[in-house]
Amino acid sequence: MDFSTICIHGSDKKYDSTGAISVPIFQSATFAHPAVGESTGFDYSRAQNPTREYLEETVARLEDGVAALAFSSGMAAVTTLMELFSPGDHIIASDDLYGGSIRLFHHISEKNGLSFDYVDTSDLDALKGLIKAQTKAVFIETPTNPMMHVTDIEAVAGLCRQHGLLLIVDNTFLTPYFQKPLLLGADVVLHSGTKYLGGHNDTLAGFLVVSDANLAEKLQFISKTIGACLSPFDSWLLIRGIKTLPLRLERQQETAIRITNWLKQQAQVEAVYYPGLPEHPGYEISRKQASGFGAMLSFKVDSAETARKILERVRIIQYAESLGGVESLITYPMLQTHADIPEEERTAKGIDDRLLRLSVGLESANDLIKDLSQALGGGN
Ligand SMILES: *Cc1c(COP(=O)(O)O)cnc(C)c1O
């Protein structure tokens, strides 16, 4: 089945006999047993719920995994994943990882006895140099947020295999429509389903997708024990969002490319970070491992005043955290997603008071460019 057909038809499972075209929302916490010692396959919604099961099968198929698990947020998925590890274990992570993941590692995982090293994972030798006896996993994001660094997933997967390490890839930015890390050798794919999979800025969700049945079973056990699962209604919103994933991403990417080219011509814009630009250092790797470049871009303006002016003047584009939805959002990473990272560390990565991040939505490209133009002071 092709990707877009899976987006529409998800799983083959039918849970009712009415012929309902839309998967029912099984808003039930618990399920009755037909007889002593028997089960319909569903006992209690923390362990599994039909609406969630349908969604999980859909996402597993989209990522070419053996199983997927749906969580109440992306961070709930990362938290559950961290329970695979034990005190003393060491994890190597991208130094440009989503700020919330780094906050979790710093404030919670470290307290629980895990240790972390951060490195530019596009530098394989630097990554290799950090592997020690206690290392259990490598956690990468590609492209990264907000600097758009690209890591060669296949190369890192090779290194991980050699050393017996689990490779975790946060695939939120590109989604399986553009990139399938499990096919490139990753063991676990992570998603903030809040972003492109949901796609409408209306619900939080998270996913873990795995390529190994034993690992799936371990995570299912941890998940039902912790209980950070996705509700039936939110599962249904995700099922609905995924139906239009390919269409949304194609259009959003097309608009992102137009905006990128426009931004490059603006005197007040000093740099544009987008992996689809041939001059971007990750361009060739992106072309090798992904079928698209996505619809996220960052840009650096000439001064903090210009950055502030854009944030305050945009009308169609909204100044808000998050990404991947039909509404275009502009973010000030320094004050929002990356506020918890010490200033010196943040600035060294390029995340300063002149950097803005844009999540391109589904409005017309012309209107978005006009909006940015008037915000930059160029009039309409
Ligand atoms: C948003 C995000 C997360 C966290 O997901 P939530 O759904 O907000 O909990 C993790 N990784 C990336 C890349 C994200 O953008």
C-alpha cells in the first residue's frame, strides 16, 4: 500500500459492525469480559483502547515499524523511553536537540542516575570519541531545531550497531512522509504528534515507533505501567489529521521554499537556515536520506530590534511556540523553546537574539510573504 493510502485507511481492523467510515471514538475507560478468563482484546484503556490501537497501527505502518505507541504528548513519549535505561547508563545526544528533551535529561533523567554527553552528531568522529562502556544509546534529531543541522542517520546507525547501542531518532520535523529512520537503521523513532502528524495545532500527542518486537513489548509494558497514554478523543483527532499529511506537507514545503528564496533577498536578513538550500551543509545528506526538506526554516536578521519588530508586527503569522500545523507560527527560540539553555551555550550554537524560526502553514504563499514584508517595514 502506498503512503497516502495508509494515511487514509490506516489499519485493516474494524471495531464495529455499523459500517461507520470514520473510526469510532471508544470513549470507555474499561471493557466487559464475555466470560471468566476471557477478553475481547480490550480490558482497560490505559493498556489499550480500540481508537488508540487503530492510530498506533497506522503510525507503525507509516514508519515501516513493527509497532507504535501513542502518548499524551511528545514529552510523555520521551519520558517513557527513558525508563528503558537504568542508573549508571550513559546516553549521547545531539547538542541541538529539542529544548524540552534536554530539560528532561537535565532535571529528571540525571536525578535518576543516567548521564548524558552532547555532541554535534553530524561529526561522526566526535560522536565515536564519546562512546564508553556505559553508553547504551544515541539520541539524535535531524534536521535539528532550530539550527537545521543534518545528521547522516545511516552512518550513525552503522556506528551504533558496531557498539551495540540503541539509535533513537526524533523524526518530528520531517515525518515518515519525507524520512523513515527505521529503514535507515534506527531502532526507535520518536514523534511529537502535536506537530505535523496532528497538523492542526489543536491537540498534544507523542509516538514511539520501533523495528523490533521485543523492544515493542518492553515499551508497551512501561507505557501501560506509567499511564501517559493518548486519550480516545485525541487518538481520533490524530487519525483525522494523518489523512491529509502528504497533501499538507507537499504544500507547506512548497511555500517554505518560496519564503526561503524571498528571505534570502531581504537586506535585513543575514542568513537563512533551510536544508533544501543547495548551500546548506546538510543538503547532500538530506537528499540522500529524505525525500523532502520539510517546512521549517530559521533565519537571522541584522539586529535584535528587527527580530522584535517582526514578532510584534506579523498579522497572519502568529507569534507562538510549536510548529507543524496549518497555521503559520513564528518563534523566538531564545525566549521560548530554548530559554532553559544557559546563555553562553545557546549563543555558541547560534541561538541568539537575532534568530527567528518559522513554521510554514497552509495559508497562501503570497499572503505570508506580504505579511513578512510589512513586518520588516517594507509596506504591503
Ligand atoms: C514539540 C517537540 C517535542 C515535544 O513534544 P510535545 O508534544 O510538545 O510534548 C519533541 N521533539 C521535537 C522535535 C518537538 O518539536
